[in-house]
Amino acid sequence: MAEALHYGGKRKDKPFVKVNCSALSETILESELFGHVKGAFTGADRNKVGRFQKAGEGTIFLDEIGDISPYFQKRLLRVLQEREFEQVGDTMTKVMKARILAATNQDLLAKVKQGEFRKDLYYRLRVVELNLPPLRDRKEDIPLLLHHFLRYFNDKLNKEVVNVYEDVLKQFMAYSWPGNIRELKNTLEHICILCKDSSITIDDLPADFADLSRPKTSFGAADAADTPQTILSALEEAKWNKTLAAHLLGISRRTLYRKIKEYNLIENIKTR
């Protein structure tokens, strides 16, 4: 979402800087955002340019903003109000020209009422608010997101995973995705790393999906492939196309090859 707002707007030719606020301690986050001068603290053996400065006139995206400490909330409020900051250990004021985008999966208004998040910072951040429903409430987006991430990981991992079987898509649509889009992305990365074929099958799904019942196939329950006769029947129906036979059985092609060898069906296939 943040990247789409940046690259689809007037600042698309300017820097886009992301910061995961929940992944950094208060001290490190302060140094990362504001930068520091040499000698500001133990280990600061050189000057460091902060991300506010690196963003220039572009966009800085503060993810998981709900996790920042009260101290850092106060420092961030000043940046938003005054559009200026100082590096850690320095007194020289620098101008902050970047646009700030922030995101959280928490209810910030509830945190304000509980005294855990500054009210003034909340309203200062909430100039334009976009509420994105959790993935479980907009499952119609899953096919589009799935193919988007497949293209991304194919490029990143130099893979050619281009097809998703319908029974796999049904599993994705049935899953509740408590980790939202980030979980979907991580799941696809896991699959793309381990998948050895160009198609994603049920066997490629990670353990998160183990509690979901496997879909029925043309031959009944998915575990029907544990009988030699069922495998031969599937191969006959698929006209000895092993990829199609594996799909009919609800298993991966490599699993089908393993079962053919396990049940000593190679000779049967050769005679066809």
C-alpha cells in the first residue's frame, strides 16, 4: 500500500525509505531515523545519516507505528509539527522534507484511551486515514495477491513457478490468514524456495495448513493415492500423463513418482 502511494504519486522519482518500528529497540530506532554524530554514544565511531535525511523530498514509511515508546512518540511529534530534527548527539537542526506514511495493525484510538499512545500524535498522524480490512475479510484479493507475489519471487529466486492448482487455491481461500498479507507473502516465499516444479500442489503447502482438511479429488479422499490400484486408475484416466494424474489424486508429481516406485508400478506403466 505505502509503495503504491509513493510510486503512484508525484514523489515517485524521489527516495522511498521503509522502517519497521517494531523490529528496532528505542535507541537503535532513534539512531536509524535521526542519525547520529561521531561520539554520540558508545560505539558511534563515525557520523551516521538518518533515514529522515535519506528520504530527502521523498517518502518515509513507518511500519508498526503503534509499537513505538512514549519517549519516541514525543520526538516523532516534534518532527511532524515542526518539520525539523537533530541528529543524536548534535544540536544543529535539520529540515525534514519527506512525506511520512505510517501503518499499524493495532487500534490506535483504543491505545489513546488507555494512555498508551499520545492523543496529539494520533491526530497529527491521522491527516488522511486508510482503513484496510484484514485479508480474511477480503479474500477476493487473494488470487491477485498470490500471482503478484509469485511473479516477485520468481524474479527474486530465479524460479518458474507459474501455476497454482485449484485445490491449492481453495486452501488459500479457506485459511483465515491471521498474519494478513505479510503471512501470505512469507507463505509464498516458503513455497517458491522449496517447490521443484512449475506448479504448486497440495504437498507444497507449509505446516500452517495441516489443520485444514485436504480437498477431495476425482478418486475420493486425498489419501486414496495410498493404494496401487487407485494410482493406476488415475494414470489410465489421465491417459498416462503423470502431471494430470497427480492433479487428479491431489498430490504432487514427485509424490506420484515416489509412489510408483514404492509400489513397483514401473513395469505396469511400461506395458501401456
